[in-house]
Amino acid sequence: MSSADETLDRIKAQVEEETPDDIEIESVAFEGPELVIYTPDAQTVANRDGIVRNLAQTLRKRINVRPTQEALVPPNEARTRITQTIPEDAGVQNLDFDRQTGEVFIEAEKPGRVIGRHGATLDEISASVGWTPEVVRTPPMESSTVSNVRNYLKQEREERRDILQRVGRQINRPTTSDEDWVRLTTLGCCREVGRAAFILSTPESRILIDCGDKPGAEGEVPYLQAPEALAAGPNSLDAVVLTHAHLDHSALIPILFKYGYDGPIYTTAPTRDLMGLLQLDYLDVASKEGRTPPYESQQVRDALKHTIPLEFGNVTDIAPDIKLTMHNAGHILGSAVCHFHIGEGRYNVAFSGDIHYKDTRLLDGAVNDFPRVETLVLESTYGGKNDYQTDQSDSERVLKDVINEAHENDGKVLIPAFAVGRSQELMLVLEEAMRKGDIPTMPVYLDGMIREATAIHTAYPEYLRDDLRQRILYEDENPFLAEQFEQVDGGDEMRRDIADDEPSIILTTSGMVTGGPVMSWLRLLGSDPDNTMAFVGYQAEGTLGRQIQRGQDEVTLGDTSGPRAERVSLRLNVETVDGFSGHADRQGLESFVETMHPRPEKILCVHGDASTTNQLSSALYQKFNMRTHNPKNLETFRLS
């Protein structure tokens, strides 16, 4: 018998001892970070206060109680009973039965009507059919990504369960080392922006945090070949943790599966979906530009299949000696500050990922309240001494002035924007400005993945600000469905028609002008001085966006070294509107540290160029009298 089986036998005996005599425990199993208890009396367990809570406290594990097969009413009969139980106005769209877990997924337009007052309708369903109901909201905007991810995970249920059981056994394996240390190795994004990647290691465990590319620098990837990284093979990793979906953090995660990684990815549910969307687009752009993609779409699907979504605030075992808790980072939908609790109180490390400290129209500001933190790994994108962004209301006023001036000149406003985050923030600003008459009502064209990314936002309203969530849940008030927003889906022919038409606003990817439909718009709009190009997000060194922002008035589009290279003269106005970035500025970063509870002993300033990380590191040292570093790539720090 394996050590994992012995552990499960011991846990089952403990569960039986802790539960009332009238409740039968058939089996227990590890599935990912959860302990799953199978019982024919699942409804009894759910209805009795304190049983699950007491078991979780005793076993120090997340508990999931599921019914055994004999307790389940056959799906056809269960479907009839469930539809008769749920109020008709709930708008049930689909029922999906998972016999392996005993769960029935109920997709509805109004989940509250399915749940009932204090969960009464769910209790009635469980008592009637034995299945455990899980309610899923029908997205107010149809999202092919959300639909495809859900359908794919349904198809892969059996294999996914095998993956979760294997992961659960790995997490709960016996510890073997008496040594006591924690090390952090930097594999990217140090003294640079992009290719974020870190290894957090102990004598027992190795965790990879992020694995991204570097915008505008083809071939510069994280140092995964380093001895501290994957020299012992991809499966020397216990887990991958993803802070958020932007490609400079997520683009190269599928390459791990190409080379044999078979372990879990921990992130939030919206980050999982956005990750898949952006990675597939990453492959598509590479193919269109004649570059060889570093992996195939199958590896993107492998990454989705191995992803274990976490909710903010849930403490989760991800290795024998490491617990992970994710908190809102305020940067984009689902972005997380990742807090690692190592050992029995041995050490605590927080990775900020990318953060926005203040509330925005879209999201609440970043969380910085933790039980303990000794080391903080802090992004520094706008950490330079002069990196102070304009107040949001002033930024919106400047943008409206830019739009009004272009409109008066019968021109177009071209805004290159990240599909995830900045585009949705801008859509909210533009919808309100037109509704209030601050700018003329005109078409706002969404090009690239922006509309699909927006639909994913509406599928996860619980991650958005309260007031926006309430508006989205009522379709007639959903700002993203305003009639002026129009998807560009006719390719270059439609773009030419738009370029020749009335004044309009074009939101298009990519945000740093590194590829995608923005290149077509530069060809069509770049030579007309009545048009305006407005930068609203960070432009990394080496990107075409940074070159244009600095005044370059002639650019090469297409394959810059091949026969299809095209020189385009730019005569359009170029404006930079600060304040819309998803990153905290210098003041926001200092405030994040100043108000952090508890304040860390050590800070590593990363994800900024060399001067920026140095300036932020020096300022935090002088202001708060703490140890600070601006590490280089491939440095290893002994934290404990």
C-alpha cells in the first residue's frame, strides 16, 4: 500500500470518528487541493450545521462532500424534477450532469432565482434528486471563449479527474527533508518589463510563478534552462501559479506542457479563460507574421485542462509545505496578488503581479492586508521618481478633449489598447461621456479581441466593482451593450469603409503596436493629419508604440526584413493620455507598501527597467527603512 493510500485510510477513520453515527462514509479521495468525502448521506451532511466546518478545522483541509452513485436519481428523471422545482422566470438554459462527482450544473439567466431564499431551492433540489446543484450564470454577452472552455472541460472530465487525483497525492505526500530554507530565483522581468517568471523553492517543493514573453523582443524568454528552473525536468515543479492573463506573464505557460510538464496551474477562473483567449491569439498573430510559434494549440488546451481555479481569499494547499491565497490585484479581471505561506509559519512571501492600488471604474484597488509577509516581490512598471500619473478624472477630461478636437476636424481617433483591462475601462468612459453629452455620440469600433474579452468580463461580474456588477446583471443597463459599440468583423474591407466614413473612435489591439489589426489602421489613417492616435497604456522599450510615442514619423509595417516590408509616413496627431494604465504609479506603489499590513521586512523591485527599479528600491529603503533590492535576472535569494 502506498503512503498516499495509508494517509487516506487514516483520514477516513478520522472522518468517521468526527461524524455522527447515522452518516455513512463510503470513501475519501484527494482531488487537487481538496479532500472529497463520498457519502450516500450528502444532503444530511449539508443540512447539519458545523459538520463540514469542524472536519475542515480538524483535518486542516478544504472539504468537498459528494453523494455516492446509488444516492442519485437517474438524470432523465432528475432533469424533470429540477425543472419543476426551479421558478420559470429563472431562465434556465441548460442542465449538465456529472456522474463522476454527483454534481448537476444549472446554467440560468437569474441564478438568484435558482438558489432561492437562503438557498432553499438548492436544498429542495438536493433532497429531491440527490445530485449536488452548482449554479452557473448565463453570460449577458455571448462569449465563445467561455462556452468553448466549459465545453472542453466537460469533454475532458475523466482525464481531468485523474489529473486532480494525481495532484492531490502529490500535495499530500509525506515530507522527507529536515532542512529549513526558502529560496527565490529570478528567471525574468528583472530590470526589464516582460517575461515574468520566478521559482520559489524549499527542500520539499518548487513553484513557478508566471511564465511570460517580452513585448517587442522576439526570442527573449524566461531563463527556464537555468539550474534553479527546469534543469531537473518540467515535472520537478509542484505547481505553476499565474498572477494574471497578460502575455508578458502567461504567454509561455503552454511551452511547459510541450516539454512534458503534467502538473497543475493555479489561477482565478476569469484568468483561466482570458489566458486561453490570449494564448490562441498569440499563436494566430505569430502565424500571420510568418513566425514559427513556440507551441501549438494543443498545448493551450493542455494548460486549460490542468488549471485549478481559485477564488479570492481561499487558503489552498499547493504543495506539502506551501499554501497559496489569491487576493484582488486591481490590474485586470481576475488578476491576483499571490500570498505564499511556507511551512508551519516558517516564512511568507507575496508576489504583487501587476497591481493598481486605487479603485477604477472597472475594479476595486489591490488588496494589501495579509496575516503575515516577510518578503514582497513588487512590480515597478511606473516606479521611477517622475512616474506620477494624472488623476483619473483629469485623464478622462484630457481624453474627451482629444476626441472633441478630432471630431471637429472630421477625423478619427485611433486608440491602441490591451484587449483585457484598458479597453473595458475606456468603453465605460466613452459610454458615459456620450450618454452625458460630453463628447458627440459616434461609432466606437472594437477591433481584434476586445469584444470577446469584454464578453468574458460580463461572464464574471462578481470580480468587478459593485456598481458595475449591478448594471451588468440587468441587460438594459449593461454599459458594454451600448449601441455605439460595433465589432469590426469584416477584415480590411470593413476597415477601409470605416476609414472613409464619418468621424469615429477605434479601439484596437495590440496595445503596444506590436502586431494585430492596429497595423492596418496605421496604413489607413496614418497619413491624415486630421486623425489622432491616442496612447493610453504603457509602451515598453523596443516596441513600435514606444517609437511612435517618442516622435518617429515613419514606420515599417509587415515583415521588416522581407520583401513585404512597407514604409508608412505618419502625419496623424500623436497624443499620450496618462492615467488609464492598469499599473499603480510611483505614488500608488509607495502607498501600497506604506499601508500594507503587516509591512514586509524585505522588498524585491521587479518588472520595471533598470533605472525605474533602482529608483523605487532606493526610495522605499529611505522612506520605510527596510531592506530593498532591484535584482538582476538569474539571481537567487535565500529568504529564510
